[in-house]
Amino acid sequence: MRLEPSDPSEMVNQVLYGEHFKILEQRKKWSRIRLAHDNYEGWVDNKQYIEVDKAQYEAFDNQNLKLAGDLIEYVDCEKHHLIPIPFGASLVGLEYFKHTYEGRKITEPQPKDKLVDTSLLFLNAPYLWGGRTIFGIDCSGFTQMVYRLNGHNILRDASQQATQGEPLSFIEESEPGDLAFFDNEEGRITHVGIMMKDNYIIHAHGQVRIDRIDHTGIYNADKRTHTHKLRVIKRIL
């Protein structure tokens, strides 16, 4: 998904296999879309999606949670071609497209204490602006996917996620799975990570990594400095 209808335009997000969306504007090569699960908008190449009618879209919308639960798996299409799909891909349209999937499925919301376990599956995944997979992920894509894989939808960007949940007054009040947000010199939220036990945080910065967190922000032991300034910790669940 790109910021503008152009190949050189920056990638701001990724639409995973099976995710459905509304087409807001259609041009010869590009379409501006709005994703169903988080209302995020951007431009995608017309070659990369298949149109369905309104009734089918609503049927997808009304289906229960069904996500791919393996880090990498395949679906088998009608012609017996294998299509690789990533962790967290949506499986709600399998029957419609006559695709079959035999891997692990996520079908039930999980309790908050499972969030950190899920986040560790992404450990060392490389950073990619706009990414949402283990092959490349950004800070808010990471937090969104961890929550989504546990059956909880949150918004896409860090600044959007910071509008959700209840603020905590102190780090000591935080629980594993809470979200910590960080701002820049202008006061704009630019980073987010997932709180762990004992004042540790897991976040995407160069790669998905674990660092210390204190009242100042994230302390990177490798660089021996704080890399992010703490703004607020929010409890989403």
C-alpha cells in the first residue's frame, strides 16, 4: 500500500493475503482503498486484488476470526499452485476463492498474557517501513500484528494507536502487553513498543529487539544511550 498512486511512492502499509477492503477511488492502474480491519487508507496496484460484490464483502465482514497461525505457510489454489502466505494472513475467503489451507489457524481471541509470547515470535525480524510480516515490519505494524494475532484489532500507526486505551501514570503500573509510546522533539508520537516484565520492552527498531525502559525512555545497552523519549504508556486490554 503506497502513499500516492505511483510505484516510486513510499510504502506506508502492507495488505496481507485474504484481507478485504473497500475501493474508494479507482484509476487506470491504481486504486485508493480502505482496509476493513483498521480503516487504514492508501493506494494499491490494480493487479494485486480481486473485486467481489457487496454481498460477499459483507459476508467476509461477518465471519469470525480466522488467521494463519504459522510463521510461513501455503494455500493451494484450484490449479494446484501453491501461494505463500505470512503469519496473520486472513483465511476468511478460502471457500470463496476455492483455496485450501492445512496449517495452524487462529480462531479465538487470546488473553492479554499471550501478547508477549506472540511478540517473541517476531524477535530479530528486520525493520521495514510500512511492513507487517516477519520478513520486515515497522514499530506500529509490529504492535498491531501482535494484537491482531491474539484476536484484538488496534489502529495502524503509532500516533493512531496512542489515541486508544487508558493512560497509566507510572511505568510501575504497567503490565506485560501494555503499549508504550514515544515522541520526537516536536512532541509527535513516532514510536511504539510492547511492555514486558521487569522494565523491559520489545519493539521494532532496526529489528525487533528487547531493551530496557525507564522513566526517560528506551535505553539501548549496545549504544549505551537512550534512543527514544517516553511519552505515555496505554492499557489497551
